[in-house]
Amino acid sequence: MLKFDVAIVGSGPSGASAALKLAKAGLSTVVIEKATLPRYKVCGGGFVYRGRKNMSFDISEVVEKEFHTVDIYLGKKLHFRTEREKPIISMIMRDSFDNLIIEKAKEHGITLLEGVEVKALIPQEDTTTVLQTTGEDVIAKFVIAADGAYSPIAKMAGWKEDTRTLIPALEYEVEVGDEEYAKFSNEVRFDIDAVPAGYAWNFPKKNHLSIGVGVFKKKKLNLHQLCQEYIDKLGIKDIKSISKHGFQIPVSPRTDGFVKNNVFLIGDAAGFADPITAEGISNAIYSGNLLAEAIIEGELTLDRVEALYNDKINEKLVPELMTSLKLSKWFYKQKTVRNLLLKKYGQRFSDAMADIFMGDRTFPTNISEKIQEKVKELVF
């Protein structure tokens, strides 16, 4: 049996980032990944600057394109463009990005178990846990569930699925002809209401376009039809190939906590994607680093680590997500009022979102009051 201080299940940005920080501090750490790296991962691949600037190393080698401007469209009449000196969004492919972080962590001594799946968690009397796997079993003082939106580890540890909100999304990796690529490869665009209660996006990558749709409330919709309609709306005709990927995005933090015994949740397993944009990479990395800090500062003492982790995520991360959740409910459900506000304050909204992407500001804590004030200005 293999012994470690920390066992991390999942090699995505949250788990890999936690592993890197733990390894730098000298803690024995294993990352258990059911696939073999690098592996394809469904994701829009838009990495906002607030996440990139907080990386502990340069990621330029895996950045496919950088965008200093972002375009937001609302129907045919409203279009808002925001520009920044630094790249607002960097385009990555998750196979190379995730693998880069893992390789950095390996340089500091982590163990990577690839092609290995965890089948069961067996708590021990000394508060350690045995992870029964399809390979050699692992025993660890701490278990980190970094295994994504569906998180089998969270289920094994006792979390319920109805404690967060999952929304459906669909992404097409679209290879187009040279002329079409030249036409659409220089603009990151978000089209609000291109789908009911959601938005569509076009994220240009190095050699193709990532085009997708996401719906922010539970409705039975034909996402494939909506995505094709969006492609038609953009006027993309010269299509060489399309690879289609459906997935779920957790856009609300779990309501039953993030720690059970010695099992800790980070990233999508915890429900840390932003509720209004569904962007999850930056918060995944952030939460992974916060937990690693808690384990290091808590000196591997369970009660101290749990208290530190809860303090850290409740200081900034969770309050911001709850504020964003309020804004999201209004933004996607109060369409008429929202559109009236965007007609008057759309550019200001676009600039504010860019500031949040850059890490220069956060959502105001009194978001409901702010919206009511703006509505009164329109009415009176």
C-alpha cells in the first residue's frame, strides 16, 4: 500500500495546483487520475486574467491565443466592446494546460498515478483514509476531491447531488476553412439570449473555433439545435469538421459544506464555477491553492486544516459566488428589465465584467440594492 500525506483525485487545474503548492512545501502528495495525461477535457478554454496573473509560473507555452478585447452582444442592436492592456482572456486547451501544471508539480516530487480509478474510500480509526483503486491502494491523511462536476469522490464521501445547481452546456470544436477562420479568429464574443436563459460563445483557438451554448436554468432544450442555429447566425459555412461535447457546469457552491471527515472539495467538485459566466478555471486554481495553504498552515492537523480552509474560502470566494448567484438569477430570469438596463448601462456592465475578469474588482455585496436603484432610475 502506498502512503502519502495527501491524496488528490483528479489532475485538473484545481487538483494540479493544490499538488504543486503542497509539493513545494515538502508534503508527500499523490495525484490519482483515471485517464492518461495529456487527455482531452471538455471546456471552453477561456482562462481569465485574474487566474493567469496568480499562477506561480509562466504558462505562455500552452496559450493558443490572447484577447485584449471582449465583445458582448444582445440581439442585433446592442453591442458592447471592452479593451484592456493585459489579455482579458487567454485561450487554452485543457489537455496541454492541465498537463503543464502536473509536470511542474512532478518537478517538485509529487507522485502521479495515471490510468487508475478510485473505487472506494475506507476511513480508518486514526482519521486516515484508504483509497481502494484499480491499481495499488493508497492511504492518506487528507483526501482532496478534485474530480470535477460529477465528483465520484464526493458521492463516496457522503455529499448529496441536490446541494448545488448544475447547468447543461454544449461545445463544438469547429475546424473551418482559412477564410472563415480569418473572419472569426480575432474576436471573443458572448451572445446573450442567443439561447433561452443563457448565452452562446465563440472562443477562437490556435487552429479552430470553440463554439458553445449554456443554459442557466433547468429547461428541456435541444442544445444541438441551438448550437447549430448559433453557427448559422454567425454565418459560418465552410466547416471542415465538428467535434461535439456536452457537459454540466456547477454554478452554485454546495450548501452542505466542503469538508466531511478528512475529505475536502475544491473546484467544480465544490461548485465553484462563477454563476453568471460559468467560468471555472480561475476559481478551481484559487480553491486548490487555498486548501493547500490550509493543509500547510494547519500542519496536517485535521481540525486546524478544516477551520483554516473554511475561513479562507468564506473570506472572499464563497461570498463572491453567492453575490454572483444573485446577479445570475436576475440576469437570466428577468429578461425584460435586464434588457432595459443594458440599453442604458450596457457599456458600464461590460466594463465591470472585464474588471472582474482582470481581478481588479469583485461583484458588489449589495448587488440586489444596486439593481433596484438602477431600475428606479429607469422608472422615475
